[in-house]
Amino acid sequence: MVPARPQDVLSLPEEHRAGSTRRPRRVHADERRRHLSDSRQSFLRTSSPDLLRGYTVYSGLRWADPQPHERVAVLGIGGLGHLAVQYAKAAGFETIAVSHSPDKDKMIRDLGADEIVRDGKSLAAAGGADVILSTSNSTKSMVDSIQGLRPDGRLITMGADAEPLTISLMGLISKRIRVIGSQQNGPEYLYEALDFVAQGKVKTIVETHPLADAPKAYQRVVEGKARFRAVLTM
């Protein structure tokens, strides 16, 4: 199968580009589904991809409007981040993971990351990124990652904590950096995200536990040890 090219997957019509004043055309669900093959429809009916998280990170990638030559970095490789790495790579972009956890390195490589760095400084040393998909809940990590943005770079925030995001205005001005908040940005992105899942290019990593072990599974989630969803089985 020929890998998807960025210009094929992420060539947005004007109304979907960040900053556009044009209203997006409403796409009826049936219209979009017609573009999925019968086999993919069967896959979607019998599978349970992580609709909320996958939809969130793919929407962020789309809203960043990355161009074919640009590099995408993912900050925080957890429940959102492990999907963001796969979506960026499946769309054909050079993908860099920003992770503070060396124990995740092998898994991150298996997800498709081309490179792994530890912080914004090492991201800059590795050549920087045009887009950072921030799936971290750490404001400190977000601020640190900005030094790894290239000129005209975009920081897409999809996680948050109670701390305010404090950014140097000189840094924003000198590099023309944009900070963009993102959730789920349009129903058409959901169907595109599911299409990647149907093609087998994106998979949610979960761990399963018997119902009797629910307290143990809950504790793994609380301690941040679950990879990356804890699912109870009957």
C-alpha cells in the first residue's frame, strides 16, 4: 500500500484553514460515509476505536494546517500522545516525540516516531518542529517546548492544567509563533480519523483487566501506569 502523502491527506479547503473567516460547509454523515468502503464500514461496526481521543488529536493536526515539507512534534506520549504520533506518521509527516520517559522509547519507536527528544532544547537541537501537538497537561512542559518551534511554528494545545501559560512576547514576535487551542473541530475530521483506523494505520493501546480486578486497574490509572486505557472485561 502506498503511504498517504501530506498533500493528499491534509490539503484543506479554504473554509477549514486556521484563521479563515469563511464558514465550513456542513457535511452530512451519510455523505461522508459513502467514501468508506464496505469492508471499512464493517471494521468500524465491529471495533471500538478511541473516538474521543483520536478525534481530538487528529482535529488538532488538521487545524495546524501542516504543509508537506513540515515536521510535526508530539509533546507527551500518553493516552492522547500515542495516537497523535500515529496520526502524524500515517499522514506522511516526519514525526518527533517529546517524552520525558526513557522507558517508553521502544514503544514510541514502534508507534512510528522518527526521533525522540526529551525537552524543548533538545527538540531545537534536532532541527525543531513546525507544529507541536501538545497532549501534555503540564503547562511547564508546553512553555519549555516552544523553544523547539521553528519560525512560523504552531503550538496546538489539547491538554491543560490550572497554571497559566506564560510566553515571552519577544519570542512570539521574532519567530511569528502561534498558540492555538483545539478540541474537536468539525465532523468531517471524525470520519477522516476513523478512516485511518479502518486502514489499520492507527491503533489504540489498551490494557484489559477482569472485572474483579477493577480496584487494581483504577489504581494503575491513578498512578499513571496504565498503557494507555484500562478496560474492564466481563
